Amino acid sequence: MLLYPRLEFHYMSKFPKVAIASLRWSWFAVLVLLTFGYLVAGLSGSRQWLTGVALDSKTVTSNSVPFINKNGLSILPSVQRVNADWNQTLANQGLDHANPANWLTVCRRLSLALVGNGLSLEEIRALEQIEESRRERVHLENLLQDQRFHHYWAERWSRFLVGTDGGQFIAYRRRRFRVWLAEVFAANERYDRMVRELLTAEGLWTDKPQVNFVTATFDSNDGSADPIRLAARTSRVFLGLRIDCLQCHNDFLGNVNLGDAQEPREGMQQDFHELAAFFTSAKTNGLQGVRDGVVDYSFKYLNDEQETDVQAGVPFLPELLPEEGKPRARLAAWVTHPENIQAARAAVSHVWALMFGRSMGEAVDNLPLDELSHPMMDTMARDFVAHGFNIRRLIRVIAESEAFRVDSRSEFEITPEHELNFAVFPLVRLRPEQVAGSIIQAARIKTTDRDSSFVLQLQTMTGTNNFVTQYGDIGEDEFNSDSITITQRLLMMNGNLLGELVEANPILNTSTHVGMFARDSAHTVETLYLAAFNRYPTPAEKKHFVSRIDCSEDSGEAIEDLVWILLNSSELAWNH
């Protein structure tokens, strides 16, 4: 009919209007049925029309083998060294470690760390089709190639690099900065190159997103970058040092040791302000944006009567600082110098914290020069430098380590010393966006990613943003260990997001899909536990909820109640 519109018109004109209307509604009904069939197809072994997703792993099909990094084994020597450091540290303190966690637990940790939510049922069923010993590695490689990883880590690093404030709109574009970071992670660019671009970028903040690292500090009064804020951010992010207190006075509390790791000295005001002096060269030049100029920095030190001209300098390893070049380029070369192992430790510390949800030491940005929190940090830092500042490789090393794969439970009494040394996997409260992401994913059978429908992507984005706003965004405090508040718990129980996801919806919701296609009540309970917690229920849990469903007059309502209970559980809001 579409090929011959005139014939169609002639043919249709012979029918009464009622017949025409009926025919049109028939076509509409067929379209609705086909759409519904497409959306729910494959959720049952008997209804695999268009997809390979199924409630039962025995009926899952796959068109391709999940991507496996061919060089994955090249990290083995590095992993062995990290494991040796870990085991030696535990042995020195007389500590046992927990047994290895099962593959589902490890894969959930990987998903939470890299894409911000748990596994989908679709991902679980696909992984069940391959050899168990390969599942964690396959899942890791799949995630590293996933656009969700690029964008999720871009947001996490944006918070670390430029904070969460909107800044001065005329000179700052946080979204442009975040998109650029996503492209960096997608291309797996060298970390040292990324750092150099951030520290030296010139141009407009719209054309050169890297420039936003500098313009994020623009003062609304004079339209120039703030060297104090940039020095503080640089020392914390790229050096893992908290030297902010040196802005106002020398270190008289003994909290800041600088100079040389073998011969440390107390921090001085000059250390901070000499670092700040590098950034006064960043000048705004009309429509050209940020351009490098001359250093013109002066400061009135404590107890001095007048300001002193400050020359740009670094707080340790001055021999690594180039003598020639533009000020910010010299600083960037010093920060990324292969022998500046402190900068590599800072990168390792941040990646480790993103993977575990907890820093290796006191804080991710507090790594004293004269002491190491763990020997394995130095091992990973030197390996990071030796292998081209490769972020993905560092992620693989951490993910393959014994510390990342141990259980959070043990047969022995867990003490603070066990937790401090990662003898057990730390119990970590999820960030608000991780809670929202896990809830949304648990309410879906298929993976909610960039290939999902526009409607689903829009619902995911708006639902997450609204939930985070109400739940409470923790801002730059990436690794806050505070417990869930009463207000947050009430939001999970009564909020719009959870209500919409639990209610019967044959097109989108897990509860409806499982109710329609599960073989029996036992299969229903198992599937819902996998979707929500990425684990199978215990025998007691399974027996209890099977009985509740079987005894219910309305099994659909009983399933919805079970989904509501699982998504409101504390287990869903924690990494373990």
C-alpha cells in the first residue's frame, strides 16, 4: 500500500467509512501486539522471538562471545607482586584473610565500580553460559568497553577534578568538561597526557574543554583564575597531598612533611604559594580564552610587613622541574615525570578508591611523602608508570588482586585491623546515584545502557536525577562512610521512583515479566533475588517467599510486594 498510494486511495474509497475505521484500528491493534511481543519476547524460553534474554539461564542464546582482552594475562606478574605485598602485610600483623567471594559477588562489585549499578538479569544469564573461571574477567572486559563506564567515570573524575559547583557560566562549562573526560576514558588515553592537558590547556572553555579545569576557579570579580584554589586542587588531585593549611602559616602541627622522603621537613608557606605561582601565568585574553603570560605573583607571608614576590617552585624533588618553558608546562612536566612516584601514587589511590568505594589510607588525597599506607600502593604506582600510565590496565590489576576478590564475611571475628588492611572486602555505603542506578536496573530484565530505548534512557536519567536530588548528593565527598539517614530510608520506601518501578507494567517492569514467564514460585523468587541483589536466595529466604506467593490470593500482587521489599532492603544500598 505504501508503494501505491493512489491505488490505496481508490481501493479504500470503495469501503464504507465504518469499515475503513475498523481496518485502521485493526492495524493499530496489530502494531501494539507486535510492539508488546518485541519488548517481552525472550523473557521466557518459549517466547524467544527477537531477543536472547531469558529468565532461565538454560534458554539463553548469544550471538557472539563476550570480548576478552587478549593481553589479559600480561598483568599476571603485576598481580602476583600486589598479592605478595598484601599477604606479607597480613602475615606481618598476624591477620587471616577471608575466603574468596563467589563470581556473582565479584561481578556486582565490578559493575558498581565501573558503571554505577548492579548487574542486569540479562548480563547474569549471558555470563552463566561461559566457563565459571572466566566469568569475572569477561565481565570486566565487557564493562571496560561499555559506554556506561566512560560516562560514569567521567562524572566521578569530574567531581574530583573540578568539584560539583556550576561555576561562572560565562567562562565555565562543566558538561563540556565531563564529555571530554568520557572521550578520554573511551580512547584509553594515557593518564599523564590527560594531566598535562589539564594543567597546560589554552583557549576557550567551549572549544577546549580541558581549559575548564582552570576556569572552574574563575573569580566573578576580576574574571581570572584563582591560583590559590588551583594550587590546592593540584596538590590534592595530582599529588595526593593536603597542603591547604600552608596557605596561612607554616606547619607547626607536624601534619605536612615535604622535601625528600628520606629526609622530610616541615611544610612552609612558601611551599604552597610557590606552587600557586605557576597558575598566575594563566591569563584571559578576550575571545581567545585562556593564554599563558608572565608569572606575577606576590603574597604577604605571616609575620611579614609587606608582600613578597613569589617565584614558581615545587614542594619536593625540585631537580625534576624543567628550567625552561612556559610556567604551567614546566609544572605539568614535573607532575607527570616518571620519577615523581608521588603523583603515580595519587592516581593509584583514586582508582583504588573508586574500585573499592574506600581509600587505601586515611583519605584518597592524603598520602604523606614519608610513609606508605600499604606496600602494594608503591608496587602498583611503579607498575602504573612502567606500563605507560594506563588506567584500564591499573583497573585490571586491582580487579584481579586477591584483596578485591575476598569475601566481606569471614569465619573469624573481623577487627578494625582486618578492615584497614583489606583482609575482608569493606562494607561500603553506595553513593546516591549508585542506589538509584541499582534500583532502576533491578526493575528491568534487560541491561539499561546506551542501546536502550529513548524512553527508557529518559526515564533512567530523570529518575536518577530526581532521586539523587531528594536523597542528597554528597558532592565531592566521594568516599563518605556515613550511614543511611531516616529521611533517605523514607524516600526509598515512599518515593515516586520506587513506586513507579514496582507497579505492574508489562512493558518495562521486572515484577510483571517474572509473574508472566517464571516457571513456578521458586523460579520467581530466584529470579527476583538475582535481579535485585545479584545473588541466589538462601534456602530460608526461598522457602519463606515461595510460601507467601503460593498462599496469596493474587500472585501478581504478592510478586510486586516482594520486589518492593527487596528494593527497600539495606543490602541493595551497600557494596560488600
